[in-house]
Amino acid sequence: MYFYVGKNTDPKGKMLRNILLSLEKWSSSPTRRSLVLRGARQVGKTWTIRELARRLGLTLVEVNFERQVSARQAFDGDLDPEVVLKNLEITLNTVINRQSTLLFLDEIQDCPRALTALKHFTEARMPLRVVAAGSYLGLVEGKGEGASQPIGYVDELTMYPMAFDEFARAANAHPALLELITAGELPSPSAHSALLELYRDYLFVGGMPAVVNLWFKLRTAGGSVLTAISEVRAMQKDLLVRYKADFAKYYPRDAFNIGRTWELVAEQLTKSMTMVNRFTFKSQISGKRDFKSFANYFACLEACGLIYRSFIIEHPKHPLKAHKRESFFKCYYFDTGLLLAEVDFSYAALAGDQDVPYKGPIGENFLACELVRQGVPLFCYAKANSTAEIEFIVQRDAGFIPIEVKNNYTKAKSLDSFINEFNPAYAIKFSNRQGDISTSVKHYPIYLAGTTLRHLV
């Protein structure tokens, strides 16, 4: 098994995030613009910006427009940066040093004029660092609100739930295991066994920082594993309720149907534990029969960062995006832990089944999340008038790279058919085995998906 050793490596007892490297690069860039940090609620945006300021030795001035309603008034009049900053100084009773301050505008969707002001901060070219974040920013953009969007005037980054390598660091996994994950090297038998166990825990816990922190806090305290499982699941359930309650704030008329659509994604995704089918619309919500009647719900869930759609391509042609059909897709959750919590899939069932974590909906959902983190659009290949299917295909130059998720080294007829027809430079297969990259079908253990895709795709 893997071991929890000592305290977390972060000096403040928190969990370091990979995106900090990108944020530090942004901060030191001579062409730095105002930054918009996107990401679903509770993925760790606020903590990460606080940690960035600490690491860079900057004074943090934080404004949360959801809680500090009075701060919105600073943006009511002239949006000249100096005027706005003076208004904020008065409202917050502080001094904002233009040289050594990081101004953090959190939940900026609740103050659309602050979003407009980002353009003016960029144009002013002052040394002040300005970061805006919003869990539901995608829901207000393009809706007017008396504000214009700062397109072309901001840098953007997207933050996701913790990836497997971040989870491993939070676990204080052995340095040799962390090095193996970082390098993407094929493991020894002992390392493979330890990482498979860690991977199964990751599927259940997911990557929401508060949930991860609770899991390792309870595990390192020497308490019952059953207690940790129960408390983690309770926190996940609470997060699901809070997400659904948030829909009412921005889409009060459709809040119920948006929440129900999110539930349907999980239900349809896990209906079969051997394969993932396309999302179907008929007979799911009363009066809703096709994609057109669901389109706004999916748009909302995607804008919130809560789902990822993988478009099914029957005849792969370059570019894939031009040949997708909006109504023909598979759909995944943005976090495996919340997916399993939504459908009440137990830790015991996950740990006790030798197949479920490595193929079908759970393995595919894990891989979909890893692809999205790498900025790779999601596409699936399903040959017309055939049962042949490839879980994911990635456009590479003028060709396509097939990616499969299996539970062992079993030879896949669909993959062989795809290779014969499209002659890809190579294919990638992820499974519960140690791996073999000696042939054109590169086989990796599934927990190395993030590193592998970063290096190869």
C-alpha cells in the first residue's frame, strides 16, 4: 500500500497546485495583462491566488463581490484605474500599493462592470497585478448587464479539480512514486501496486480540494477508514446540493431542469458499467424530447465547468470540430468523486471490482478530465453501422490518435480496425497493467494518463 508520511509539504499545510507555475509565469511576464481565472466553484481558485501572493511576497487585496456587496460601488462611475483604486481604498479602508499589490477580484460575475474595468487596467500598464475569478462567469458573459467583455485585453487560465499527481502529493506519497508520476515512466511491480491503490482512492475522493483535505486529514489521524469514507461522501453530497442551489441565482426559471439534467448526465453515464452510451433526451424530462429543448441546460452546465461533452464522430475528417453534431455526444462529470457521489457508487464496490475502475464510465470519465486539463477537445469515434468504437480520438496534424481505456492487455478489435483504416502514427491504450511502449500501440497504466497525454498528445 502507499503511505502517508508526516505533514503536507506546503509550509501552510495546504495542497500545492500545478497551476501555480503558470500563475508565476504570468506574474513575471513583461507583457502581463489583467488575468481571468476560470473554474467551477470550490476547485481552489481563491486559495491558489492567496498562495500566489504569499509565494511572490506581494500584498494581497482581496475583494469578493458576492460577500462584499458595497465594493461593487467602486465600479459604478468612471472606470479609470486610478479612480477605481481610490474608490476601493476608501471602501476597504486600505492602501493599494501599485508596485507591490496583487488585487484579487473574486466572484466577478456579481459585478459585471468590474469585468469591463479589466480592459482599462490592462491599458494602464501599471505594475499592479490584477486577477479576476468567477465560478459562474460564463453565465453572465455576453448577457449585457450594462457591461462590455474585455476580449483581447486579458490573459486567461482555467483551473480544474486536483489532478492525480496533485492528489498523490497531498497523500505525501513516497518521493520515488511522485518522481515516477512526473516523469511518466513505466513503474516497477511494487510501485504499480501502490499507485493503483492511490488511483482507486482518487476516483472515490475526486479532486475537490476540501474533500481531498478531509480525506487525508482523517486518514492520517489514525481513525477508521469507514469513518473517512462516510464523512467524505457526506461532504460530496453537500457540494452537490450547493451546486444545484446556485443555479437558481442565475437561471431561476430553469434551475430545476438544469439540476435534473446534471443528474441525468451521471445516471446515463453509469447506466452500464461496461460502456458509455450517447446522451439521450427523449422521456428524460417531461415535455423535453430533443437536444433543442435541452440546449440551454447543457450550455449552463458547461459554462459552470461541471460537465464535458465528447462529440461522437462517425466519419473522422480533418478538422474534427467542423464535423461534430451538437446533439450527438457522450457526457462526463468534471470530477469523478462527485460523479460517484451523485449515483451513490460505494467505495467498497469501487475497491472490490477488478474491472470498474479501468474501463467503462469511471475510467473514461477519469481520462476525459485528463484530456480537458491538457486543453484537448473531446471526440469519440463510433463507426457508422457498426459496433466499432474508440473512446477518444485526438487530432494530431492531419491525422488522428486513437485512445482506449481497458482493464487489461486484451486486444481490441475496434482499435485494430481503426489502425487499419486510418493508419495513425501511434495509438494509446490505458489500463490496470504496468504498460508496454515497445510497439506502435503505446500501453500505459491509467494513473499516468495526465503525464502521458502532456508528453505525447
